[in-house]
Amino acid sequence: MREFIFLGLNSIGIIAIISFFMGAVITLQTAYNTENPIYPKYLIGLGCRDSIILEFSSTVSALILAGKVGSNIASEIGTMRVTEQIDALEIMGVNSASYLILPKLVATLIFNPFLTLMSIIIGIFGGWTAGTFLGVITSEDFIYGIQYAFIPFYITYSLIKMVFFAFIITSVSAFQGYYVDGGSLEVGRASTKAVVFSSVLILLFNVILTQLLLS
Amino acid sequence: MIRINNLSKSFSGHQVLKDISVVFEPGITNLIIGQSGSGKTVLLKSIVGLHDVDEGEIWYGDVLFNKLNFIDKKEIRKEIGMLFQGSALFDSLTVEQNVRFPLDMFTDHGLEEKTERVNFCLNRVNIKNSNLLYPAELSGGMRKRVAIARAISLNPKYLFCDEPNSGLDPLTAIVIDALIKELTEEYNMTTIINTHDMNSVMEIGEKILFISDGLKCWEGNKNEILNSDCEKLNDFVFANSFAKKLRDSIQA
């Protein structure tokens, strides 16, 4: 339960804020780049929806979570390693890797897809808010656009990607933290490595999964 | 009783422990002393199984510990309590949860029974009204005592202490030493303490093993240590000018 709160619930705020503003920016940029009478206005809503669902709510959110959750996991486990708390678990006969990492893995695998869904809803809402309040699109056109040519599999695709990304973030970060050797400086380095390696792997798997799922 | 036969350990080709043999008896405080970097902590961690040894045997009673698999080692580890240099309390748990942790892991007692045991252990180490505090809110001495309470919560047969007095003032250090000695006698535990604190050596050194550069150099007790003819031990024991003057005045 503690892991659900620390790794899941505590990430809602940052994901909500970033999703809202990304949705707003995507809508405005799409609008300014399609200022041509031959393009119907509802394409702005469609562009916002597809950008949010296909890329932002899974990949960009995962990159943000790699920074927040990944560094948290690596530094927590790394600190436990250098302060001998992991040794204390081993002495007691507890499988420290399983005891420390499994709950985090379960929490992120279950919770991150919910963050993705939340991000999709808030992102599209952000797009609608910016588009209608700044007068670049009417509410009716935007709502028509987000319903137009909708492919439900895109949601599944986004959720599948997030499950993979959640596994990458947790396992890479936990590995970096678990095998820290040294002191606080090394914990900091492990935390940085966790974010960098997770981010690179997320981008790599984004390409692989997109090819596998959408081709 | 713990018996070590011809123990050797190396890291990346550098031999840290060389052919160490020793017997640690129950009911008395067994001390491993030596300079920083002499191999004390590696020896202690090898004995508890945190390091795999290159050669040698580690016997816990009649059980050859270092040849056991993970599951069988777990049975022995239930009988081990360890006090780490930095206490190693779990930061995210309260004092009560820390002491209850081994009980949660290895017993099927109810919460009431476990809480009773936790309070008994905390009382035994003179920690009162601190059950709900977190380790960060405790002083160094209190953290050590909570760690001792956690170490004895499962009534261990073996107690290991790695530098129990590091970072403590001399008075608190004596209190911790006295507590470890009392508990050792009370529960007839086999207690092994790593230290380089001469106050501890003179206070509770019922059996002392001196190691230098990974080699066993001397074995004896606190009454014999001042009259040893081991040069390295004498350099260690009479390291400061006050101790040297004291030795010279005794000899004179």
C-alpha cells in the first residue's frame, strides 16, 4: 500500500499538470499550423487527441515518471544499501531483492496505466480549454474532432506501452540502487544513471513497440 | 558456540583474511579487535554469511554454516541478531515497527503478542515512550539501543555487533557495552563484537582476538592484553601517549 501511495498517488499531481498544459500547447500549435481554409477546424481536436493518446500520455509521461519515480526508487534502495539496511534484511534471512523490489514493481505495473488514462483525459481537456477559451476552435468542432475516426486500439496500444515502460523504470532503477557500492556520492550517481538508462530504454522500446503494435 | 577453521577471504586477488581459526564461546563477550582495514568487518560479515569465503569452515554448533544452501541458512539466521555500525534501522518504519520486523517475518504470533514482545525488548534496553518515533528522530545512543532491541526480539542464540560504540560518547559507549554484556550472560548468547575501542576492550573483553593485515596475531582476555609480547598488539593497545606513559610507569 505504501508503494501505491509513494510511487502512484504522489505522481498524480505532476502528471495532471503536465498533461493539461501539453494538451493546451498541442491544440494551439496544431491550430496555428493549420490556418488554411481547406483544413476543417475539427482536425485540431483530432490532432490533439491522437498526439495525446499515441505519444504523450504513454511515452512522455513515462519519461517524466522515470525522472520522478526512477530517481526515488534508486536513491531509496541505494541509501538502504550504503546504510547496511539491506545487509540487515539479509542477516534476518529475508530475500532483500524480492522484499524491496517486488512491491514497487507491482505498484507501478498496476498504477501507471491508470496514470496514462488520467493523462489522456486531462490532456484532451487541456486542449479543449485552451482551444475554446483562446478562440482558436469552437467547442463543437473540438468535440467533433476528438470523436472523428477514433480507433479504440490506440488506447490499448498506449496502455501496453505504459506497462512496458513501468517495468523498465522500476527494474532499471531498482537495479541501479541495489548494486550501489560506496556512499552518498554513489547513491546520487546511481539515481542519475537510473533516470538516464530508463529514459534511453523507454525511447528504444517506444520504437520497437510501435513497430510491433501498429504496423 | 561458533568455531572458525582456517578461514580465508580475498577480494579481486587481494587477500583480506588469511587462515584464521578461532572458537567463540557462548555466555561471554568475544571481541575482535584490530586497526581499521585489518579485516575485522570482513571477518564478521563472513561469519554471518554476508560474504562467501574462499576457504575454511564456519561452524554454528554442529552445523557447517558456510556449506548450507539459502533455505537452510535461513533457519540459522533466525537465531542470529546483528547490530550494525550505523544501526541499520529501517528509515521508513517506526521504532516499534523496526523491533517488530523480525517477529512479523518469522513468527505467526498475533499483533498483541508481538507488541508485548516489542515492549519487553524496548524496556530491556531502556527505551521508553518512543514506540512511534522514526529512526531520524532518535539520538545515536537511542538508535543503537533500538537496534539491540531488534536484534534480540527473536531471542537469538548468536549476537553480532559491528563497532557498537562508533559515534558515541564514552559514557553512552559504556552503557551500550554493559547492556550487550548483560544480555549475553542473561540469554547465554554467543556474542561477537568488532571494535577498536580500547575502553570496550578493557570493560567487556572476556575473550579477545587481535587481527592485523588479515592474520590472527593474538588471542587472550582483557587481563592478559596489557602483558602481551605481541609487538603489533602492543602498538595497537598503547597507541596514544597517555597509554604509553601509563605502561612506562607500570613497568618502572
